[in-house]
Amino acid sequence: MKLFYCNLSLVLATAAGFTIQTGNINKYNSISTALYAGNPNPVFPVQYAPVAASPAISSNTNRRPIVAGNWKLNPATKAEAIELLNGLKAGGVHDSEVVIFPPLPYLSDALTILAGTGINVGAQNAGSNTKGAFTGEIAPSMLASSGCSHVLLGHSERRSLFGESDSSINERVQACLAEASLNVVLCVGETLEEYEIGLLKSVVDTQLRKGLAGVSADDLLMGRVVIAYEPVWAIGTGLVATPNQAQAAHVAIRDTLLSMYTNPEVASKMRIQYGGSVSPDSVKDLMAMPDVDGALVGGASLIPDSFLKIIQGSWN
Ligand code: PEP
């Protein structure tokens, strides 16, 4: 099978069962892997065996896969953005739901170029204020009325670099859902330190309870929220969670939803994406897990060929 990022990929299997893809640096994705520098075999003490969803949550095979591309602060110019968009457009229409999150200045080009492809366009963040003296903020109504269908909220970079707390993320979630045409992709995930001391489930549980506070079961049943499980240690590092690890985390997310909403249908219908160094090589094994419903893709979404292969892999 062709390796992701072609000649730059070097895949190392670790004793811990992880796949580390090193050298997957492309011109946009400056990988901040100081964490792993010089350590090709990090040891992760918490391992996960195959795990199934709680019997209270009916197995639901009708969740349409959803693949999203988070462009982050890339590319640097509008001309490059247009090239990327035309590359995506050439991929035609897809069976999975697809969303891209370009930087704000490119949203209008994205909406124009991708019209008719079925690819949805969303924003990487939104404020919770509706209007007024909030310089630099973007209101959900501005996004909705400009044609955006999705907003990405609670990304780990927003949490760690820009100090967004669970409660401020929750205000944004509620403000976005107040716009009838906006859907939310809410990111949750633990840091490496939290992972290593076995806190994955409790961290994700807290982020969900606080992030979704006040959100109605109806909004969830209508599919207006997608959860993206993104272990922080996997984002931009080339270190992909194993399918079993992703599955275990997604089951934990469904358990929290069941406990929060006491409605098995909410837990069963929720689509949960895995995010963290997803590539064309890893997507199929991840998607083979019963509770993995798609992927949130950073670096690879900036290469049309790779992103299109991931979309394809999410369906086949
Ligand atoms: C992300 O930014 O949400 C992400 C998952 O990035 P990457 O795919 O590059 O790890």
C-alpha cells in the first residue's frame, strides 16, 4: 500500500502498539513534537483492549461517516487556498459527509468554489456574543448568514494556546446552536500527561458535561452536534491512536452521553470522529471500529490527494 506523504513516510511500530509516522512534515504542518523528539518509542502505560459500547446503547449502524478538514492557520495566501479548493472540487461528490474549516478570509471562496460538491464549509471558531463592541470577534449569525453550516469548537489549540475554558466553549456551543442552520463539531481529548496517568475517561467526561451543558437532547437527536475525540498527544505529532484506543475513548464518550441525557438514542445517534494524525493509511482501520464515525483531519487536509483518500477510506 502506498505510504502517506509518499517518500517522506517512515512507519515505526512501537512496543506500545502505536504507529508512529515520522517525517510526515509538509509545507504547512509544522509539527510541534518536542514531546517526542529523539524518542521514537514512547511508552504509554495505559493500554486498551477491544471494547464494545454498553448494552444499553443500541448498536446503530446508520451513522453517516463525517470527515472534516481543519486547515488551521494555513495556507498563507488566498492563491494557495484557491488551489487547494480546486483540488478538493476535482474530487467530486462523496458518500461521507465532508466539512472543511478554512481560515475566515477564505470562507467565501470556499463556499463559491465548492458549491455543488456537497462539501460543507465551516469556521474554526465563533464567539458567543451576537453583536456590539467586541473587536475581533465573529458572531455565529455572521457565519450562518454567510453560508457556513458548521463551527469547530473547543479544539485543543484553542484551549491550550488561547485559554478557552470549558465554560467559554459551552457559551460558544450554545450561541452557535441558537442559529438554526449551524452545526457544531465539539472537540474533546486528553493531554499526554492525563493519558499516562489514566485520566482519559474523566477528562473527556468533564469536557463533555461542561461543553454540552444546556444543550437539548433534541439538538443532539437532530444531529446538530458531532463530537471529535482528539487526544492532544496525537494532534500534529504523527502519532496515531490505535483503533482499539480510539474505540475505547468513543465508547467512554457514549457512556457519558447516556449518563447525561438518560436517553440511549442520544448516545447511539451521536457521531464521534477520531482526530489526531489521521492519514490515508490509518483511516480504514480506525473506521472499522464500530464507534468511530469519521475523522477530523489537520495536516493531511491540506493535501487534496491525501484528504480525498481519507474521505474515500471513511466510506469503504
Ligand atoms: C487537528 O488539527 O484537529 C488535527 C487532528 O491535526 P492533525 O491531523 O494534523 O493531527
